[in-house]
Amino acid sequence: MRVARVLATAALSSLALGVGATAVHADPQPTLTVSPSPARPGSPATISLDGGCDASTVTASSGAFTGSVTLTASSATGIYRGTATIRRDARAGTHSITISCPDGATSAFTFTVARASTPSPAPTRGARGGLGGSITGMDATKVATGAGLVTLAAAGGTLVLRRRAKH
């Protein structure tokens, strides 16, 4: 019984190591990044491709671009980069990008274009804040009436406080 358990453990360990080894040696799928995401119509977008080709340059094309874009490989990182301009009339939503290697291999990816923003109209003049009507023509009658009401309120408050203090 003990030998069977040891053999089963060894077989499962070998299987696990074998599966892990094939995953490590498998070629990774190329990844594509478009920045900013989502891209804006009429704006530049940086395209980065990690893997997929063994050449110094690759071509990226999309119906949302103003033209094909050449992506150049960085010698230090092996990542291809280039800048595309999104067409002004590109519709909002998902668009495809085709990456073409010089040897004829292609890869397809998708990216998102945002809805075109409408610029807000620029103000033509400053805000009319004013002083809230506090400075208009001064009327002596209104000033005297206001001063009388303030004096009456102060006298009434004093009278109430003195009566409470006595009790």
C-alpha cells in the first residue's frame, strides 16, 4: 500500500512538472496596447505591440486611422511603438487593428474609440455677478427706518434678558 502511494505521488509530480514546463516554453501571444484608451477622434494615439514579429518594423492599419502606421522595435525592450492619428469622423465603438509583419504574418486586435466631444462655447463676456442690489441710490428714509428697527430689537432683547435674570 505504501509503495502504491509513493508511485502515485511521483507520477502526479512528474505530470505537474511536465505541464508546467510546456507552459514555460510556449510562445507568448502578442499583446497590443492603445493609449489613451479609449482613443479620441482627431487625436494621436500611441500603439505598443509586445511580441509577434522578429523584424525591426511592423505595420499597423485600421479603418479608424488616417493611414497605416509603422511601428518600430525598441532594441532594449523588444516592444514595437508608433503613433497613429484617429480619423475625425471615426465612429464611437470598437475598431479592429491589423498588424502585418514583413514575413507576411498578421495579427488582429481591437481598440475603442470614444464619442467625439463637442467643445463648449467660450464665454463672450464676464459673469454678471453685481453686488446683489446692495448699492443703489441711498434713501435717507430707508436708512433711518433700518436703524430704528435695529435699535428697537436691541432694546427688546435687553428687556427680556433683564426680566429673566430677576427670576
